Amino acid sequence: MAPVLILTVAKETNAKNAPNYTYQYDTGQSVAHLTFQAMHEELFVHQMSGFDKAKARKLFSLVNDYKPLTVFAIGYIDNYHKLTQSLQKMELSERKRNDFNEFVFEEKFGNKS
Ligand SMILES: Cc1cc2nc3c(=O)[nH]c(=O)nc-3n(C[C@H](O)[C@H](O)[C@H](O)COP(=O)(O)O)c2cc1C
């Protein structure tokens, strides 16, 4: 089991109290960079959006314009045999990635590159 669970929290407004349109992007980037650094140090990160946001807000006393976005677990990889049967199946299943053509376009949105 991962020893550390981290809640990512993003501020929806900037220093001038105006909306910060990139707050989710910024937070995602920071977690992405943390993930690469963790892997460099042989640690693994598992990101999750399936958690109770209201509960997290209450538990950590978050104020209004701070929004809980994700939770990620961080730890060393362990033997998959310790997982339940269904999690073992997920862990060992072949990963399917979207084809670049589905999200890389040129000149006009939807024009396959
Ligand atoms: C923003 C975000 C939210 C995610 N939410 C969940 C989640 O709630 N539960 C979960 O099991 N996996 C979630 N995932 C997927 C896992 O973190 C992971 O990317 C996926 O299991 C593939 O892992 P792999 O590297 O083993 O292929 C989420 C991923 C991202 C990027």
C-alpha cells in the first residue's frame, strides 16, 4: 500500500483576484513534473480524481477559491501478487493509448495531422 497520499489544491484566482484560467493546467503540469522526478528516483505515482471533494475540502479546511483537484498516491512498487484478483487483472492488462490522429490536428480542428 502506498505510504503517502497527497491532495492537490489549486487557487482559482490570481494575485489580483481575477480568474486564473490556467489553474488546473498549472497544477496538472506540476504533478506531471513531480511524476517524472519520482520515477527518476524509482518511486511511482498514481493519480486519482475519484475522491470525495466536499470531504477533502472540509477535512483540510480549504477556503473558497482553493479547489481540491486530485489525490495522488506515491510509493515504491510492490509485488502485484499482493493485490486482489481484479486489481491484478488491471495491473497486468495491456495499456491502450489513444492514437495521435484522434487529438493532433492541423490547420483546422478535426483535420487529422
Ligand atoms: C487526472 C487523473 C485522474 C485519474 N483518476 C483516477 C481514479 O480516480 N482512479 C484510478 O484508479 N485511476 C485514475 N487515473 C488513472 C491512473 O492514475 C493511471 O494513469 C492509470 O491507471 C494508468 O496507469 P498505468 O501507468 O499503470 O498505465 C487518473 C489519471 C489522471 C491523469
